Amino acid sequence: MLNFTEKEDGKKTRFDVLFNYANMSIDSFQLMREPGKVFRQTFSVQPSALPNRLDTGNIPHGVLQSRYIKDVTDEYWQTGSFSATLKPSMLPSGSIVYACVLNYQRWQPIWWSAKTNTNKVTYTNMCKGVVYLPQYYTNHHLVPAAYPVAFGYKGMKELKPDNIHKSTVEIKEQEHYLLFQTGKKYQLYYWDNNWKLAGIKTAAEKATSLSFENVPKNALLILVPEYSKGKDRPFVMQEDGSREWF
């Protein structure tokens, strides 16, 4: 990624390209789906970088340990802010709470904010269309600090599973993404501080859908086939029975 400034008006212009070796041309770079965050690597220390506040040994391993990253998510995707109510904790106000996204079935920290004295946390410039899980980082481990938040394009929703009101979830095949294989097992999980098994089904011959009973409502779900490579995407079920993928 290259950045330059127009001399006439002083405005920054983004220049993102991919070189297409097939026809020796330059193609514009476009994100195909929602990113968790988009950072720009700079040559100067960024005042908002987390290592200016914490020792890097107290920051999860990864890009957030860098002093040279700048958050530019809003240059690539529709963004907004949301707040989450934290679960009771002995950690004081000002403690860092990481926003994590699910990647290869692991929650990965991609941004941060500080706990307020009202036991909440607010994240800014966050990509819409993504599920985030707020987590603390203590003793070199990430610990859930709140329920997952589905930050949609029309609003946000806290995904606290309702273990009293349950329903039957029917998961249908979806071309180019989910096609059931005869005789293969499929496990449905829901998130409640960790992934909990909701049920296991075996695909019958020519099956185009699988039904799972007694699944908590308002839960973040993920379907994991026995041949999974870890790329399975989480989803929520809408009242009309449709799925919303994240």
C-alpha cells in the first residue's frame, strides 16, 4: 500500500493496487468481506498505540504489540462504535478489554479499549457486519469479559444465550459454502463463555438440511463438520429461520 499527498490541496490519496501477472495489468484492491480491523504500518510511533500505555509483555502476541500501527478501518469498510456491558470482575476501572474476532475457531484480539467505572467498554471505528467478543488478558490468557456482540449494519445485539427458551434450529445447505456429505457427522455449538455442544447429527443420503433440537435462543452458533479445516463461520438464527453469517 502506497500513500501520497496531492500538492494542490494537501489531501491524502490512497493508492492500493494488485499486479495481475496474467495480463500484466494493475487491478484495484477491494476487500471481499468484512475485516476485523485494517491497520497501516507507519514509520513513526503512533500516539494511540497500545504499547504507549502497557508493557508489550502484558499485550497479547500480535500486531497490537506494535507502536507503529494506525487504525484505518474506516477507509476500507463501513464502521461505527458500540458499547458492551462487562460481566462482574475484580479488575479495576481502566483495565484493557480486547475486542476479539473468531478466526480458525479461535478468538483473536484485534482492538482494545478500557473498562469504565460503569462496568462498560466502548469500541470505536469498528467494522460493521462482525461479531466481537470482549476479553481480558490475564496471566497470558484471554478470558471472556462479556457476551459476544453482533455489530450489524442496522444495529448491535448482545448474544446472551437464553437457556430457558429454546427452539429447533434447521440448517439448510448453501451453495458454495455448505453441502452435506452422506454419513458425515455435524456438530452444532453455541457460545456461553466457551463453545458448548448443542447436538450432533449425521447427514442422511440426499439430506439438504439438518435439525437440532433444544438450542438456546439468542445464541452465537457454529456448525462444525467432522471434516472441518477450521474455516467454519459463526452465525445467528433470525426469527424467520434464516441465518446471518459473521
